[in-house]
Amino acid sequence: MSLLCNTGDWFTLGQGNAFRKIELYTMDWPASINLDNMTVHAAPYGGPIAVVKDPKSFIKFDGGSSARPIIRVFNCVGKLISSINWDCGNLVALGWSDCEELVGVQDDGTIFLHDMFGNFVHKFSVGKDVADVIAAKIFTSASGTGVAVMTSGYKIYVLNNIKDPKSRPLSDLLNINSSLTAWEMVSRDRTTSCLLALGNEITVVRLGDNAFTSQSVAMKSDFKSITLMAVSFDHQHVALITNTGCLWMGSSDLKQKYGEFATGRQDRPTQLAWCIDGTTHPEPQAVIVAYASLILIVGATGESSVYTYDSPMTLIPEMDCVRVLTSGCHELIQKVPLSTSKIFGINISEPASFLFEAHRKFQEQSHQSDEYLCLIQGKLPAAVADCVEAAGHEFDPNTQKSLIRAAYFGKGFIKDYDCTEYIRLCKTLKVLNVLRDRNVAIPLTIQQFDHLQPEVILDRLVFRKHYSLSIHIAKYLRLQETRILEHWAFQKIALDKNEDEVARKIAAKFSSADLLKPMSFANVAERAQQLGKTKLAITLLELESKKKLQVPLLLKLGASEKALIAATQSGDIDLIYMALLEMKNTTALAKFHMTIRRYPLAQSLYKKYCQLNSLSTLKDIHSQEDDFLAQAELGLREALAIGNLDASIPDIGGNYRRAGKAAEAELADETKRLLKHQKLLQDKYQRDFFGLPLHALVRQLLQLGDLRYAEKLKSEFRMPERRFCWLRVRTLAEKYQWEELERFAKAKKSAIGYEPFVEVCLQQRNVAEAKKYLPRCAEENKLKWYLRAGCYGDAANIAFVQKDIDSLLKIHDHCTNADPALLATVENMIGQLSSKK
């Protein structure tokens, strides 16, 4: 097979377990950095590297103050990012959180968080009872990043999430003493446990459980103590070294032993790390033991390999590999992926290997290309898939290209090939190669890339201020650019002093961004407000298109009038009320009223609010605006509501008159006079007349028999004669004053005719009285009223005279059970009229 892939750095640890060592970068450490007397703390997933002088190398002189460490943060090629002068307490442990924040644990139990640029983020205490911390572990838990601390009294406190720092002690039944030689934290199945090495036993303590178990570690050779322990990145495996140099490997619950290995060295290793491949099977895993100048790589089957170095090295465990950091280089050790070994392995006859060779021969224009293809007929899809997958695991761009081209060559012979995975991997490789470049220095494997997801990687690039690269990657992968632009704007606001220029640049950048939805300025304006740049925040908010985001922030910034303008432009009543009420609470009342007069919609809504909640305020507004009509209407409504119409009516009439409403003013004057009459009548008759309309008042007077006063009111208020007649006729009938009713009918010609007289008599079931007025009814109505009165004989005569045969037929129907003589007369009349037709 081709030697394009450098298999010279491959080594095997048992049958089929090939590992490889890849050089990622040559390091560019500053000249002042000497890793021989420093400790290195690197974040996983190609994160930043914190370097601090080893506390053991500090020398304290008598009478002098203790030296304070300087923490320097570098990227993966040794380029300085920031420095932190640690001027707090004594530093016990350093590490990184899952969001790349530097976690520092002090001996007084205080935990400090800094970002990679050295900016202080947060601090908190493990607990008020925690003091004199001698050791700490920073670990990954199911909830996030956890911290465990051990005090000088060998009491251990654990918190599972530094974002929600609630610490709990381990079991009170534990009796730990100076015989403790090593300890590690394990987070498995959402349960946090602590492994304590006491002599030749391991004690397992689960957080929140008082019970604990102690288990002896079975070894072929005797030993007195365990000097070092290491838990794998996925917390599934554990490895430990004894004082005799024997390495034990097994599951993290100590129930399964994978194997053991005698290193033959009595000195204590500097570090122990698992090199896993992301699977749960123990066979493909390996443990790397680091000594002062060499690393020993031991497989689960007991086979080993050794690499020597000229300088001390630091092991950085990852989810699918281990990175090795030295003074001169940055390397990666990982198990060779299965797809890669199928192509570049020795004595391999896999379809992918033949496809790769077929493509190479095709490029050489050799006929052997066809021979290789013939060997894998029917297996081409699997071969293409292996080439695509292997390309993703490679770090060398030339190897990537060769594998991708071989896959491209092979898929041309496959009918209906689905290119989705091929295209996805090509895009991913382009992004990975950019991330691995020295100028970015984030050496991710494809497994780590898929685990983190592009959105998280973009966030990390943005935080490192690679804005242009982030936007290009987002566009290439068709992801949202919103957060990238927002973070860029945050930095502009924080660093630039010229606020007008900052606002112009942000507006230009946001408007030029090719986005499906326009950028929101609200978050950027809020950040400006947090930094005390109120003017800039207001300027940015004026560019915000979403009023629901704009108005609340403008109110928060004190720009209440601008908020009111934005709210009225939106037409959203809730927003307008929000702006109005906030403005009312924060502005002088007179200025507030003068301001809202310029905005009719806002003023109308405020008046409606006052009408429901504060009538006195509404009166003041109408008075200030000389709105006499509104004053009159409000006064009338209020007077009617509280029953104080007599006292308020003069003012109501005056306001109507000043508003030019003559008819309403005259009605108010008449109401005033009517109320005066009602008061007099109330005193006279000791009855409640207040609030009665004129019609009802006159009727009550007629019922009381006070005709003179009723006629007086009729005359004064110009009550129509017909209405007065109707009232008098109805009142007399209701009181059964038939003689008085007859005198009234004879006194003068009735203004309403005599049909009402008949009607009221019939309503009182007095047909005899009704007959007195029937002859005086109008000719066109006589027949109807005679029928209603039951005078069928007279009705028949009238119908005959009027030659109304239909009415005669109706009368005939009514007379069926009546007088036979009348019935015969009606039938005779019907016959005479019918014969004339």
C-alpha cells in the first residue's frame, strides 16, 4: 500500500490495536518560559494553556513576604494570551471549566474564575466551614464543572457545578488520615464518587451517601501503597500505580480488571493519563505513564511502547486521544481509527485499501486501476465510506485530499450514490484545517468537532476575537451570524472611546450583514448601558426595529419621551401605557402633561386611563386644555353617578355655553328649573320627585290631582299638547274618574282625537264608557274601534255603508255563536253587496 500516510510513527499494543503519534505544532514559548520548574494546566478540546511556576520552587526568606505567582495563559502553539498576577491567597489547584474559564482554588476555600484573557469573572467560597485546604480536584461532572477540596483535617467537600456552588461533605463516617496517598473524583451515571487510596485498598465514597466500601486491589506482586491514580476522560476507566511501580488498569467502579503491567521503575511518575478512543470496550484503550524524560504507553493487554523526550512533558487527556506538551513541540497520541488502518495498515486487503490504490494507479494512467476496481465490485459503497471517514481523522491536508479524491473516484461507479455525508465531511475538513492553523491553534479532532457542535466552536472563536473567521465559517456552514456580530459590537463598545464613531460602525456592520432577519440592536444597547454609556445606548436603540425590545430599554435608560414616541409609532396599546405610566412616575406632572399633548394617541389613552382610575386628574387635564365640552360631559357623568346633579348643573350649563353648545346649555338650564320644581314638590307632598323626567313628573302630579301645577309645568317647559292630553286621559282612566273624563272630552276638541278615550276605557274593561266616544272617532277608524268594543251590529252597518265586504265577512265570523237575528242581517248585507258586483 501507499506510504502517503506516515505510518512510521505507528506502534501496536496487542493484536489489532495500533496507535500513532502525530506532531501538531512546534512551540513558540517566550524565552522567559522554562517548563522545567513550572506546572502546566491545559483545557481540553484544544483550549488555552495556563502555566504557573511550581509552588515547590518558591523560596521564602525570613522576614520577607511570600512570593505571589504569575499565571500566564497561552494558546496551543505557545503564544501568550494574557497574564494574571495572583495577589490573593495561596494557590492550591488550577484547572479549566467546560466553558474555558480558569478555575483557581485557594487554601482558604475560595474559588476564583477568570476568563482566558485574565479578566475576573466570579468568586465564591466552598463553604464557611472550609479552611486550610491542602489539595483540590477540578473535574467534569454530569452538571458541568465540579470542584472537590481536601482540608488539613482530611475532610473532603464536593460541589458538582461551579455555576451553582452548593458544596456537600463526604460521609462523616470516613476516618481519613495521613495514610491517604492518592485520590480522584469519578462522575458516572449522574453520581459523583470519590476514590481514596488508603494503603493497599481503595475506598469508594458516593456523594450524599453515608455508606462507603473498601476494596483491595488484586496484584500479582505485593505492594504497600498506591502512589498515583487517574480516571479516564469519560470516567469509565481507572488506572493506578503502586509504590513498586506496578500499573493496574480496570473499570472506574473497580469491578473489572483489564490487566496489570510492571514498569520496572521505582520512582513516582509525574502524570498518569488514559488514551481512549471513545468506545466503552477496554481492549482498545491504553494508559500513558509520564516520567521525567519519557512516556510509557501501556495497552490493556500488557504490551507497551516507550518514547523519550529532552524536556519535561505534560499529558492532556481528551475524549479520543492524549495531547503531549513539551518545551519544543505539541503532539497527539491516539488509537489509529479503524477506517485509517483499513487503508494504510500493513498487509491489509480491505476494499478501501484497493480503492485508494485504484485511484493512485488511475492518476498514473495505469491499467492496474481497473484491476483493483474489479477486486471490489459490490463493495464500493463501503470502500467509499471508509475513505471519507478516514479523511476526517487525518491532520495532514495532503493525505486528506488523497482520501477525498479516492472517495470521489469510487462514488463515480456507484449508481444513485447519496453525497450528503461526503459533502458534510468536505465542509467539516475545511473548517478543521482552518482551526488547526497556527494563527488559530485549536487542534480539534473530528470526533471532538462533532461532539462540541459548530455553534459552540463559533462561540469559542468569537471569544478569542477571531470575528472575521467566525463569520466566514458561519456563512460556509449556513449558521446564524447574529451572536458573532453582537460579540464584535460588545468589544467595540468596551474598547472604543468615540461613541458616535462606534454607533456608526455598528449600524453599518449590522445593516450590511446578509441575514434572513435584521439584526437587533437591543442586546448591544443593553451592554452599552451596563458599561455606563447611556448616550450610545440610546443612539443604538433608536435603530432598533422591534418596538417591544426598544421601548422597555429606552424607559430603563431614562429616555421616556423617546420611548413614548416609539410606542405610539408601534400602535401597541400595551407599550403606550407602559411608556405613559413610567413617564408619569419619573417626570414632573406639569411637564408630563405638556409632553403628552404633542402625541394625540398617547393623550387619548391617558385620558381613558384617568377616566377609570383618577377623575380628578382628568378634570385637571380638561381644565388646562380649556376643553369646556369635555368638562361639561365629565361633570354631568360624575353628577349623575354620585346623585349631585342639582349642585353641579350650573357649572355644567356654563361649560356647555362656553363650548358653544347652545342646545345642551338650554337643556341644562331647563334641568336646573325642573330640579327646583322637584324640590318644591318634594317639600309639599313629602314624596321623592328628585331625578324624575318631565313626563313622569307631570303624570305623578295628575295622579295626585294637582292639575294646576301640572298645567304650569306644561306651559313652562313647553310640553306638547298631545302628550299632556294623553297623560291626562290615561291618568283619569286609571283612577276610574269616568265623569271627569267625559267632561274633559266635552270641554274642547281633543288634540289627540277620541280613539285614545276608547282605548283607555277598553283597557279598564268599561265598554259602556267606551261607547260614549265611539261615534266621535274618525270615520276611517270607526269600524276598527267598534269591532274592538264588540259592537258588531253597529260595525256591520258601518261596513255596509262603506261597502266593505271583507269586514262584513270578518264580522260574520265573530257572530257565528251570537244572536241569530244579527247573523241573518249580516248574511243579508253580504248577499246584497255580492249581488251588486
